[in-house]
Amino acid sequence: MSDRPPLVLVTGAAGGIGEAVCGRLGARGRTLLCVERDQPLADKAALAAGADASRSSTPA
């Protein structure tokens, strides 16, 4: 077993339930992978969740 906390994957991170989940888990210090189709919205969701680092990728 790893001593690292689990990574939480949240889809639809920029709106509705996904946004709420990112916000609550981010506030609790969880490690999140927030996924959203719209890159600017994904960045906004990550910052709102308290991200201290952001990596992005767009499909080719």
C-alpha cells in the first residue's frame, strides 16, 4: 500500500454536481483530477477547488 492519499477523478468539474464535488473535496485537501471538455472552464474549476498546480491537455 502507498502512503499517498488517493487521487479523486471528477468529470464535469466545471458545473453542477462535478463543480460541487471538486469544491468540497478540494477544501478537504484531497488530491483531485478535475476533468472538463472546455479548458478555460477546467482551469477555473481547478483554481476554485484550491489547486496549487495545474496541468492541462487538449485532444489532438
